Amino acid sequence: MDYEQVLLSALEKDGAIADTWDLALELNIDHQILVGVVKSLLVDKYIVEEPLSTTYWSLTAEGEQVAQNGSPEILVLNAVPSDGISLVELQTALGDIAKIGMGVCMKNKWIKKDGDRVVRSAENIQDDTSALLKAVQNGDASVVSKNEGELKNLMKRKLTKQVTRKSSKITKGSDFKPIRVRKVLCFDKSNLGNKAEMEAGTHWSDLSYKPINLKAMGAPVGGGNFHPLLKVRAEFRRILMEMGFEEMPTSKWVESSFWNFDALFQPQSHPARDAHDTFFMKSPASCNTVPEEYYEIVKKTHEDGGSTGSIGYGCNFKREEAFKNILRTHTTAISAQMLYRLGQQYSASAAANHGIGTFTPMKYFSIDRVFRNEAMDATHLCEFHQVEGLVADRNLTLGHLIGTIRTFFEKIGITELRFKPAYNPYTEPSMEIFGYHPELGKWTELGNSGMFRPEMLLPMGLPPDVRVIAWGLSLERPTMIKYRIENIRDLFGHKADLPRQCSAPIARF
């Protein structure tokens, strides 16, 4: 049945519907069906609704049992014979009803105790409670209205309850029509054409359109979120720039083995250059060029030390090995290129000024992605982000390196540091950096550091008294500590916890 049309026809005939509840009873349907019809018609202003509210008494499930079987007090009274009954016998006969009914009987002095027995003290008592509940059940309004106080007492006994019924009075609206015409937002191709040749009511001009509020606000657009690594990266950049460092251009992920290894005086036989530690490119497998003059100096340094005073590695330096393309294993490959540029600037100034060159001290840093062919676990991935800093100046010492490292780590909240001697192919001396983490309650390795070897710096053309101090750490480890992440795969990669990343606060140290 089309209840929408039934309601519109009733309005057309009578002008109003006094109560939708009565209409629902007349149609023998759930009132909620009419509520949905009313809400739909209200949207298109076919009707006007006036809310109605009616409160009436109803019986609880326990009240219905009392109406049918009699009240507990009358059941107790009828169970007491003229010569009385023991309490045990009464409770055995009536069960829980005995306890409920005895209280009312004793209050009304219908029974009394005589030792351990109960005896009658009243006769011919009417069951007014049951009668009143039956009146409520049968909808006897006159009886109900005269006994409002008693019904409230019965509500305390959980025999009755008050129910508020909501319904509506319906009248015609400003856009009322006896037949509902559905409004549309727009039309399609089926509504276009010659109106005379189209079926009645299908032409676009026959349609009713929903009003559009062009000034309404659109749906809120969900914005993007910075990854926790980017938040910590931004804070590290701010700290390093405050310390006077300049950021290096590190946008190249593919590097030649020459810049990644050879320029750092890392031997071509070093295990780190094997396929199980480094990702080698298939295409293009090798780079096109490197600075040829510098290449020859690096080759000579590797083979016999060249003019550096070193004995080199005594190896046969291979060009094809140096030209292999790889995914860079550290951003130090960029550091080498920046230092080489400083060396060339110094050499050019010396050539133009009768052998007296001008060297400009520099502080560089980078934070970017590097790649290593490692086994993945809770703390290691094949790719991670390296934070690197270096200072190039005359006569720098290990004390300058320790002081610079302490300054940086103090700014990110790590004040207790320890340094342990270590080995790196291109730094001497070298140190591992450990920091005490109060939340973890232990010393944690934070990074590596050292002073670049002369075999790396002199071939670049830098002055003999220029020293370069450098240090590096991963970005992931301090991020995991900052956001209390135990597994690196929850931070970075295809298994990352996206909701957690979206809700991560801004990093502040």
C-alpha cells in the first residue's frame, strides 16, 4: 500500500489529520511507518507538522501477572486459614510472593504474628490493586483518572509505568498537492528532446527541482598528515640550521661506486662493496663520467698512497669497479662531492693568486634516504634515513668533534653521552656515540663519528692543515624513541600503522 498517497488523500478530503497515531490504528500499521512518510513530505513542504505528546499508564510484565493472578497481599491473606499458619508453611506455599505480600498485609493490619504463626485480623478484603491494574489494562480512563496517586505507588512497586507516546497533527503545507511529484537535483539525456514527441511528464520542463543553496559550506575535506619521520626531520633541520649548518643537495639516490666508496678511501676489496651488502643497479649498470684528473689521483692513492704520505692499499685499482652504479649506502657520498668542490675552489684561488689559496670554512648537513642490503627485523630495514653533519676548517681536533656532537644531542634532549673507539675505512680516529635514555633506562648506540683521513682529503685539493670532522646517525631510531614505537615496520613501510601516524604530535625536543 502507498501510505504516502493514503496520507495525502486524507488531507485532501478532511483538510487535516488530527493524530497520526489514530490513522496508524485505522490502517493497522506500525506508527513508525507513518513517521517516515511524514518526514519525507515535510522536506518538500507538502505538509505542516504539529508535534503531539500523550502520557498514559501501562502495566509492567509483573503488573500483568498481578492483574491476572491477584495481588501478592491478597494471595497471602487468602493463604492464611482462620486458625492461622506457621511462617514456614506460608513461605513454602507461596514462595517469594509471601515476603512481598506479608509486608502490605502487616501494614494494612490484615494479619498479625502470634509467635511463629500468622493469623488473620481482617475478613472480606477486596483486591483493589488487581482491580485497578485491570482497569489500566482495559483502558478505563475514568477509573485511572481517579486513582493517579495509587498508580504512582504501584509504579514504586514496579507494577505500572508511565509511557509518553509521540505523534503528530498534520495540515496542508505551502506546496501541497494531492499527488506527490518527486523533485530532482538535475536532469539527464532522457529528459531532453522534442516535448511533443515525449511521454507526458518526462520533459525537463515538466520536472520539479530541489532548491540548491549555492552559499552552503561544502563537506569538510580531510587534510593530509606529516609522517612522524618528517616531523622529527623538520625539528633536526631547525636545530642544525640554528647551529650554522648548511644543507647539502642529496636528491640523488643512485651514485657511482667512485663517489660512494673510492673517493672516501674505502678499498675496492672491502666487504661492504659486495652484493650481499649493497644494491647494484642493472640499468644503467655504470656511470658515464667522473672528474678524470681527480680519478687518477684517487687511483694512485689507493694503489700506493700517491702524494699523501700513505702506503695505500697496494691494490690493482679497477676502473669498471669504480664506475658501477649503486643505490647509495650513505649520504657521505654527497659529503665527498661537497668537499671536492671546496678543494677545487681552493686550488683555483691558489692558481690565480701565485700559490696562495683562500679556504672558506664550511658546515654541512644532510638528512636523506640510504639503502643497504640487510636482513629486515624489528629494528632494521633495507632503506632508512641518515642524518649527517660535517665541519671543514683548519686545525680541527677530536675535541671540536666531541663538542659539536654534544651540542647537537643536548638540543634534542640527550645530555648524557659516551664515546667508544671504533674503526671506519675513511675516518681516523673514529668513535661510536652512545646516549643514556632515561625512559628505557639504558645506554643506547646513537651513531658514528670521526675525522676524515688525509688520504681522502688531500686528493681533493684541500690544504694540508684542513681537517674535517663528521658524524652521523639514523633518523628512525630517535623517531622510534620519541613516539615509543618498538617495531620499525610500524613506522615505515607497507605495514605502517597509518592511524597512529596521523595522530602523532609535532616533534619538539
